[in-house]
Amino acid sequence: MSPSVAVVFGAIVFCFGAALLGVSVWPDQASRSRPATPRVPVDRRRLAAAVAAGAVGWVVTGWPVAAVALVAAMWVVPGMVDQRRERQRSLDGADAVAGWADQLRDLVAAGAGINDALATTARTAPTTIRPAVADLAVRLRHEPTDTALQGLADELAHPAADRVVTAVRLAVSARGERLSEVLDAIARHARDDANARRQIDAARAGLWRQASTVTGVMLAVAVILFLTQREYLAPFDSTTGQLVLSVIVALWFGSLRSMIRLAAGTPEPRLLGGVVS
């Protein structure tokens, strides 16, 4: 295959993968007219590993489509792992906020003032959110309660924390009426929501394992054939073969995009701004 044809095929597969994964290849007119927004820093190690994998794939196989597919896979798969870890951190955060709400409920029910209860939990809050609650206790010494609580909500950036903060802020203005009952309801809601999300993730994990197994078997077979029966894959050396392979890779990217969307779910809106997975 000539270098010019290889470049064309590589560009086609790149555009297919980018489109299926929801990535814009070039800015449209509307995006040019919008003001610039801060971009997420590029993970240079991940980018270098992806490019290196693509280069190795091109040298070993001589297939531009395989090279582009390896680059995309090395770039996307670690992001999927990071996504699942972030989701787990969100679930752990919900449990931690529920535990903190229980502590506030008990202290308020025992007759403690709201600010005193908040300061006391700085030493006993669940480990996950204890530094943020400790910062809240410090801010309460020199900031209005409402401002300090907003700072806590911004630091935790979690819907469950927003609900606790909102309840406490309303209780401050209403002199704490029925705050313990509200905190108890918020804690139960946070735990129930986290448990429901864990059950959903457990069900999805089976799909992930099946898809991973099928993909692994397919790649293993392809590698074995390439190493032992190279003539069996010879048709892919032609222009037509690369076109067929590009369609296969595009379908794989489409399946991958569907799995990413399934795993991500619907972001839960925050009461005090933003969303969380």
C-alpha cells in the first residue's frame, strides 16, 4: 500500500473513531465565536503511550488502520477506568456525607447549637470528608455561617453534601426547627441512593466482563494468526482489506461508545451548582 493511501485510510479511521466517541475533530463556526474556556490538561504520559502503541502497530503490521485503532484504544480505555474510579469515589462520598449527617442529627437532637455541632464533627466526621469539615470549622470562626457552609459545598462538590448544607442553612434562618428530622431523612436518602447505584454498577459489571472477554479473545486470535498464519491475514494488506478493517474498527468504536455511555449513567444535578456522576 502506498504511503498516500495509508495516510488517507488513517485519517478516515481517526474521523470515524472521533465521531463515534463524540469528539470534535475541528471547531465549527459556533465554537469559534464563543469565548475561550479553560481546557482540561492533556495527560502527556497517556498520549505518549498511545502514540507509541500506534507506531509499534504500524511497524509490526504495516496497517495504518491498526495503528490508528491502537492509538484510540490506548487513549480511551484508561479514561474508562478513571471514569469507574470517579464513580466509586462519588458513592463513597455519599456514604461519608450520610455518616456526617447522622452525627449532626445526634448532636442537634441532644441540644447542641448548629455551629457547635458543626465544629464538633470536625474531629469525628468520616475520614473521606474530615479535612473539608475541619476547614469548615476553621471558617466558622471568622466567616458568617452561610458563607462557610457554601465553601464546604463547593469543596465537597457532591449532591448529598449540597442537601445537608441547604438543610443547615435553612435551619439557621429558622432557628433549627426539625433539623434533626431533616438530617435523618437526608442521611437515609444518601445511603439508599448509593446502594441503588452500587446495585446498578454490579449489574453492569457483568456486561463489562462479557465485553472484555469477547474483545480479549478476538485480539488473542488476531495476534496468534498474525504470528503463525500470516498468509491468512494477507487480504488486509490491500486497499480493500484496509477499508474492510476500517469498518470493523468503526463498529468497535461504536460499541465502545455505547458502553461508555451505559457506564456513565445520568449525572445527578447538584442543588448548589454543577453535576456529579
